[in-house]
Amino acid sequence: MASAAQADILIGQTTAVTGPVAASVGETLVGVNLYLNSINAKGGVHGEKIRLITLDDKFEPKQAGENARRLIEQDNVVALFMSRATPHTEAILPHLARHGVALVAPSTGAMIFHQPVNPLVFNVRPSYQAETEKAVEHLKLLNLSRIAVVHVDDSFGEDCLAGAMKGFNKAGMKPAAVVKADRSKPDYAAIVPQLLEAETQAVIWIGSSVAVSDGVKALRKAGSAMQVITVSNNASSGFTKQLGDAVRGVIVTQVFPSERSMSYAMNREAAALAKADSNVTLSPSAMEGFASAKVLVEGLRRAGPKPTREKVVAALAGMNHFDLGGLELGYGPNDRTGLSFVELSIIDASGQFRR
């Protein structure tokens, strides 16, 4: 763990630096560090530099909870930032409540972090339910009527399924099949035949990038060309690389504008900073990190010099209007939802997300 000068503002993060979502996490951190480094290069916030302490939870919920406890009780961070995944973030909640610490921009869109409102959780990304509801809506527009859902058997998967069911109900449809997949070892030999027997035209596949990419490959190996759509936890170049030859045509919901869209001031800012660093490649995941870091820094600015945990919570809670650069976000007593942006992208043969 990096040592920090007394004047540094300490922010804690537990995330999967290793494990099945490591590629996406790495891209997210590219965006985070791009923005934080630019702020620190200008002297930090109120003359204090921001130090992000990141601990690897290896994509294990129990370790995420332990990391959060350590960051709060031993490292004395003033806030937690960008935890990854639903059960892992759930494991953090008791530590937030015990110590009155804010969690800024959890990298999960689970509804439990939106409703009922947790006053210590400040979401930036929209909900997964909004994404899967949009997915069903889009597939119906394509005149696809036999739509299945494959979801990881945990709180993340159940949450995404709930959003999809909202979409089915709105469309007056029922899913062709709903299949649960083991979180650690999905049984593709059992999953794929269920989809084929249901005469599935399209499947909304919910899981880690490894689980979904392996699922797509299993479908293609079985000779199926059914449309696959997944959610924004897989909006990374790491996911496209894992897909390999099966990459073309997979649809991914996106919760931030394309990094190539220069109509957004936030994207122009990120592109200008990235241009100065040849090691930085912007991606959808990097833009999530960049936007999340902007919200964190704004909260620290509003908290004033020498921010405490209490001041950070109060500053974020009072952030009823903040323009990230073409995207507006605001929190209120009964609102910790953040952004509402959702659109779809399709991956081309070269692995690029096209909107």
C-alpha cells in the first residue's frame, strides 16, 4: 500500500484488480487516474492532493467487505469510491453505516443501491434495470419476439432480470426462456440447449465478461446465430478481446456517451488529457471512471479544506446540480440515482463499439 503524506486526501477503493472482470476494472481505472492525475498536477483540491488507495478483492464479496473495513478503520479514508459489482458492494454497506462514510460511484447499477435511498451511496451510473428494460424494447423494435434471458445466479443477475421483466410486461411479451447460470462455473453444455429448444431469436445474457464471452462462443459453436445483448458491465475492450472471432454483432448497453462523441464537453476534456499520454486509450469503461472521478472531485471541492467524512457526505448530498460536461447529475433527499443516460452499441468485426 502506498504511503500518503499528511496533507493528502485519502480515498479508498476495493475492486477486482484480478479475476474475471479485471480487464474492465483496469480500463475504468485508466479514466479515474486520467482525471485525478490532472487535478493533482494543478495542486489538488484546496491545495491537497488526492490519493486513491486501491485494494484487490479478487471479485470475492467477502474480501470486498474486509477491504472496506480496512480502508475505513486502518487507512482512515474520507470516502470510498467505485466498488465493483453488486454482491461486493452489498458487503460494503454495513461498514458505511457503522462509520458514516460515503460511497461514491459504485460500479454497479443494481436497484438496491437506488431504492430505497441509502443516504451514504451516491450513484453516478444509471440502474441495470433501466438497461435491461431498454434491451427488451430495442429487441422488440427489431421484430424479435422470442427473447430469452440468461443471468448469473446472484443479486446482480436477479436485478437485471427484474428490469427485463419490466420490459417484457410493457411490450406485452413473455420471455422465451429464463436460465440461471452458476457464478463461478456456468454450465454452457446445459444452457445452450435450453436456448435452442426454446427457439430463441435473441438472448439478454447477464454475467461477467468472461462468462458472457464464453457463452457467446458456445452459442456460435453450436451453430446458432441468435442475437446476443449484454449490459454495460461488459462495455470494455477487454470484453471484445475475450469474444475473439465471435465478437461481431454483439450488442452492449451503454450508460455513458461514446468516447468518440466530441459533442460532449466531458469527452473533449478526456480526449485532450489522453492525447498528452500515449499510454491512455479511452473506452466506454474509461469514460465511466473519468465521469465518476469528476463527481468525486466536485464533492471534495464542495466539502471545503481539510474534508472530513461528515463534510464529504453533506457536500455530495447538497449537490443538486452538477454538469459533468454535457451530462447533468443531481442528488436530493430522496434521490441518489445520478445519471439517466442509456443507449445501445453494437460491436463490429474489429472489436469497436458502434452506436
